[in-house]
Amino acid sequence: MENGSRATQSSLRTPQTTLGRAPTLGNQSRQRHHTDRRARGRTGPQTPATPTSTRHHGRKTRANIKVGSLNVCGKGQLYDADSKWAAIHQVVRDKKLGVLAIQEAHLTQGDVDTIHTLYGRCLKVLISPDPESPSAARGVAFVLNRELVDIDGACLQEIVPGRGALLKMTWHANTPICLLNVYAPNNAQANEQFWHSLTNWHREHTIPPAVVVLGDYNTVEEAIDRVPAREDTQGPVAALKELMATLHLHDGWRITEPTARDYTFPQRASTTKSRLDRIYLPADMLNMSFDWAIESTTIPTDHRLISARLTTAAAPFIGKGRWTMPLGLLADQAFLQEAIALGHQALESARTCAAPETRTPNCNPRLSLRTYKDKVRAAARAALKRKTPKLRHARDTLERQLQDTLRQQTDPPKDTKLQEADALRERILDIDRKIHQEKRFCAPKSRQKSQH
């Protein structure tokens, strides 16, 4: 009986010891060191194991990356407090864009140096300027988010200066990825010639097979991508289709949303709209893409952002996961007081149920703990709803109304529905601007100093 009692006490003490002295990384290393030394003493010298894979020495990245494209319509004033590049910096951070392809960049190398001075902690910019007037016309560029992608080894290859540039970089686990940024001419004849030039360049130099083509195409393949609906000139469309067929690429957003009507170039004060900005992917990469979106941004431009999230072939399926309480709630005193009160109630209930005469399958300490967890989870979610800013709640409501309006569009779309959708987009954009201003002027001082 005494031995049994000691065993019981030992088993009760074990969890406390484990919780009180969790093994640290240093302890584990020392344990392995002593184990290896004892093993060498028994078996003699051992040959080091040959590594089975090459170690990646760059930044550790996720198995997915978000890419986007936007025509920014010029560079603006770089040093203004509300400059266009301050907005680009904020959008890249907020939307967690790994790579942003921009058109009409109008950047020189001196401008890039200035941008790196202001925002180099987060952004890396690679440009292909227009050879004739680099600071006033055309120009394409890639904006890399240093916090999300590995910029080591990223290189830019110009195909058509100011119009087409190929970015080569490594992705997750040394996986190569190539992105072709295009800004096609507006003139139909020049547009057709531009696509032919890319096709000819591919035949001579070979564009990598796993390439993502994104940018401003200044033409559409189908009538559904214009309002009012109409077919584009056949010359540019045929040349574009020839290039995409040669590269085996597909319009990702249209395949994902086969009947949806949304536009990246909604001309203001006009009912004319078009989906000029697109992202083309190979079939295998398209099957592993998600979160396709066309959305307005706080960047001052007349185009909208097109984006998608890409995953690698080796990436495992990851679901939504279990709900966890945000750590920020620990600073909410009202929530803490409620959680403590619920804890006292659960403790009293557990003590009552622990007695042998009152313990039943429906009344025991384990059920008391489970009930306590459920109540704390419900209280945490209620506290989060109270803390959700009114602006974000209003934006979510408007976004749902916009999606309902877009689903109700007919063929051809009615002017009243288009005007209603435009009004909702403007209201959403106004809220985004207010949120953007709050983030800029309420940011920590350390981050503001790093930006300026």
C-alpha cells in the first residue's frame, strides 16, 4: 500500500515538474551532446552523416506567395508625406504582397535610390525604364517585399525596355520562379507588334516554362471584360493569344470566376469599364492558386489592383486551423475580470463535483474545465467584437453589399447596377483612405523614423 501511494504521488508530481521546468533548446542540446559522447565511448569514433539536401542560406520564406499587378500612373512626388510611394509601401505591407508588378512607373535609378532610402527596410525595387524619357513615360518595375521574399539572387532581365521585363528569383526551398511584367501600348497596331516581339524573343532566348505573366495588357480577350460589351480589334487579341498558347498560360481570374463581372480600369465619371490588368499562369500553378481578387487601393491611380496567392507543389494542405485568442485581449481589463470570475465559478464547481458522492458522468471536474473554456472563448469573441473598429465593420458591410450587387448583374449589365457598384466602391475606398491615414499617423515612432 505504501509503495502504491508513493507511485501515485510520483505520478501526480510529474506534470508539475514538467510544467515548471520545460526543457529548453540549450538543455536539449546538452542532452544530445552527452548522449553522443556516451555512444562514442561504447562504439568508438563515428563517421559524420552525409547531408541529404543543400541548406538554403537566404531568408526563410513561406510555401505561398502573394503577387499583384497595378498601373500606378506615374511616380508622383517622392518626398511628400502623402506621396504615391508612401501609399505603395503601406499597401504592400497591409496586403502582405510578396511581389508587386507596377506599370507606368516613370522611375530613374536616382528615384530608386531615394525610394530605398525612405522605404528600403521593407521594399526592394527593380526597374526597366523607358529609354527615351525614363522619368516621364512608360517604365515597368517590380516591388519586392523584403519581409516576405528572399531577394538574394533576384535579377531583372529587360526584354522590351520600359515595356517588358523578366524577374528571376528563388521561392520557397530554392524553388525558382519567374515573373514577366508587361505594359502593352494603347495603340492597336503597336499593341499587336509588342506581343509579336515577345513571342519572337521567346523563340530566340526561351522564356522559362514556369513563368507568371502579369501587367496592363491594354486589350481584352472577351467581350464580357468590357462595359459596354464589345470585341477588341482582332490583331492584338490574336497576337496575345498566340503568345499565351506558346507559353501554355491561362487567365487565372477568369477561370476562377467564369461568370463574374469586375473591372480593373473603371473610368471615373463614365460608364465605360474594362479588365485590362490580368495575371496569366501555367496550368499546374493555376491549380495551386487561390485568393484571386480585384480591389481598389489607396494608391492614387485610375487602375485597380489584381492579385493572387500562389503555392508550391510541395506545400501541404493547411486548413483554417483552430481558433486562438489574440494576445491583445490580455490588455483588456474588462475581459480579464470576466475570465477570472468565470474561473472562480469553474473552480467551485470542480470542487463540488470532485467528491465521490457527487461525482457523476455528467458532473465532474473535467466537464467543469470544458465549460469554463467554452465560456472564456465566447467572452473573448464578444470582447473582440466590441474592440473591432467601426470603420472596419462599416467596410465589411459595404463589401458584402458590393458582392451582392455584382452577383445581381444581368447580361448586358444595367446602368443602375453599375452605378450602384461604383458608389459602393467609392465608399469603400474612402474608408480605406481613412484607415490608411490612421495607420500612418498612429504608427510607432520607431517605424516612422525608419521610413523617413
